[in-house]
Amino acid sequence: MSAREALIVGPDGRARCSWVGDDEEYRRYHDEEWGAPLHGDHKLFEKIMLEAFQAGLSWITILRRRDGIRDAFDHFDAATIAAYGDADVTRLLDDPRIIRNRLKVSAAITNARATLELCQDSPGALDTLLWSFAPAPRTKRPSALSDIPATTEESTAMSKALKARGFRFVGPTTMYALMQSAGMVDDHLEGCWRVA
């Protein structure tokens, strides 16, 4: 892919990574969130939940449903979600605002419980754990989408560490996507206006 194909110029005249396409919500997410360092147990738990719901789907599907998912899952409050029972699962599976997949809903509850166990006596532990896998900054910025990996040694190690603590739907590809969205890696392409 040429540098020209790797970037797309939006209606505001700014060059962006081409995966944004012409979707306004994707532009906003790219410009304001993707690749920006994100910290805090609550915010990172939200990312784990959203990335798990995204597995096998496009990210724009999750962005368009994020407010509904946030509302349906009590604003990503891990303690509340961890206490969900069968009635809550039924309620969620009937809610058209979310991804109505029983395995993913179950994983959200399991992951909330794992988060509580991890952070109960050590606030900040989820943040510390996830960021411990952030790789050293690249010496060369990617110039094409094909330069961006789907998984890395770090995302594989993060996946294994989370699975060992009881988390689900946290495979290496999903965790690399989390690393991108939480700014643990900066995969904005060379020439993108977001490149510092």
C-alpha cells in the first residue's frame, strides 16, 4: 500500500489513517481516543469489556452501541456487574442496544469479578498489570496498515496474564486492539495529523 492509500483526507482537510474511512464517529474516535494513553482501573475495565464485545465484529459496531452498552451494564461499574445474576443476563440478552451474545455477556460478568478480585486490596492493580505489557516506543512509525501487527509478544503475554487471573475473551488479537485503543502502542501512520 502506498503512503497515499494509507491515509485518507477528511472533510476538514486533515490526513488520517485510512481505516477511518468517511465515518464521522470513526473520525472522532481516531482523533480523540485511539492511541491516547488511558489510565485507571474503571476506564481500562471498560476497554476490556468493549474489546471483548468487539471480537469477531467491526469496531464501528461497538462505537455505535457504546452508549447503550454503557447504560445496560451500569456504566461499566465492575462491582455492580460482578453481582449480576440470571435475571440480569436475561435482561441483557433482550436488550437490542448491546451485542446480544450469551458468551460475551457471561464474559463481561466473569471479567468484572476478576477485576474486583485483582483490585479489591490493591486499587490501580488492573492499570498496573495492563501497562506492564506496554512495549518500548517504536523507533520507526508504521507507514502502511500492513506494517501494523495483529498480535505481538506483549499482547500475547498480556492475554496469558489475564487468562491466568480468570478473564475471558482476552485473546492476543483482542489485547493488541486494547493496547492500541488505550495508547499503550501508537499505531497512527506516518503522515497522519495525530502524529506528534
